[in-house]
Amino acid sequence: MLPVVPSAPRPPARRDGARRDPAPSRLRYRLNRLWLRPGFRRLVNFGVPMLAGVLASWTVLAQFDLRANAVATYESLREAIVDRPQFLITRVEVPDVSADLAEQIRVAAFVPLPANSLEVDVIAVRERVEALAAVERARVRAVAGGVLEIRAIERIPVAIWRSDAGLELIDQKGVRVAEVDSRLRRVDLPLIAGAGATAHVSEALALYDGARPVAARIRGLVRVGERRWDMVLDRGQVIRLPEQDPGAALRRVMALEVEEQLLERDVTVVDMRDPRRPTLRLTDYARDELARLRAGVAGEDA
């Protein structure tokens, strides 16, 4: 005999005799689906209470003027801290640089004294100092004793560059350091000129060093066509150096100078652009004398 399975209970009949539909309404269904989303549940559980708390706090602060009191309290605490002597800067020190550069750095730093170390923008001060042509790098910090210390690495000029704009001191990398109004102000530095000369400062200094036998007579090095150098001496003499390995060509000329006093003779140009065929250009007087001697020798032969 089969067991009797009880049937599901029937929904209660409505008073009007029609059965009630067990399916949820469309609105209820959508609300249930929305509640199943984790983001919506977090918004309801946390966002709504937080928003209510913020609105309530804002209302209370606005009603009792607590916000203004809080701002005033913050300002008073800030002033009490800022005005303490431990944070007061009374002088700017620039050690280990020349006096002229130190004064330029103080002006460029633009820190009105007295100042507070908490309010001084050291990054902006460093950028203003490093904008100076004579400064390679800088470090700014507040130290004990009310001192703002600015340590700068000064660019060391190694040569004078003559350009269309005038005379400028440049460092080993060809970076401009400062302007000079006269060559006589830095007679200790070699003079270079010509377009592209600042990109070959090291080579120019090596050529100056290799011309020691005539160092006192050198007037400068001229970059020609941004490819090679001409060494200019007094008395209008010029040593034209090749594009490749100018140091070797200059050493040959210096050897001739030491052994034969080549540059003491009536020579205007020593052309070493082709090292295989060096060429000399004589002065007008030397050419006339040479022509006269040749004419005399030819007359004797006749």
C-alpha cells in the first residue's frame, strides 16, 4: 500500500473568492535584487549613518558657532608654535664660496629676515639658488642657532669664451659661469672663440697645455667651422690644426719650434690640416727676399 503524502497547503482564499498570487510584486522583486548587491548594502549600512552623522555635526557646529571657535583655537596653537624662538631664522650663511657668489646667493634666495623655518620653502629657495649661472648644485637647510645654511657647489671657470655677445667665463663642461667686461680681468685663463667651441673645452685646454714652448705668445684658440682649431699667436702667426688628432699635429710644430725656432722666423701660417704635407706661409718681406735670392742665383748660373 502506497504511503499518503500530504499535499502543500493551499493559499488562503481571498474574501472575494479569488486566490492570492504567491509571486512577489515587481517593486518588491527589484528591491530584493538591489539589496543583494554588496555595494548597495555597504552604502546603506555605513554610508547613510555616516552622512547622517556629518549633517548632524555640521548642524551643531553651525548652531553653536563651534566651527569658528575650532578655527580660532587652531590658529592660536599654530602661532604659539611658529613664534617659538627655536624656529626663528635670523641670518643666512653661505659657506665655502667666494664673497661675490655668497652675496649673489643671498639675493637669489630671497628670504626676508627674520623668518620662521616652518614657513620657509627650502625647495623653492634651492631652485632659485641653482638658477644662478655660477652655481652647479645647492643644498638648503635650517640649522641650530637661527641659521639658514645654503651650501653651493660653485662652477669653476677654466676658460674665457669670446662670442658675439661678448666675453663669458665657462667651466670644464662649457657652461656659462659669468660675464667679464675685459680680457685683462682674467689673463690667467685661456681664450677660446668660434661657434661650437664650448662643446670642446677639454680639447682646447689640452692644446694649450701642449703648446708650452710658446705659451706666452698664445692669443687664443678659434674653432673653425665647428670642426677644427686654429691657434693664434702674437705677430699675426696662426697654426692651423687638423680635424683629426690636432694634439699630434701641434706636437710636431712644437718640436720644430724647440729644435729649429720655426715660429721665430718670418712665418705667418703653419698649416697642419694635412699632416702628410705641412705648409708654411711666409711674410711679404720673406717672400720678396726669397724671390730676390732666387733671382740672384739664377743670374749667377746664367
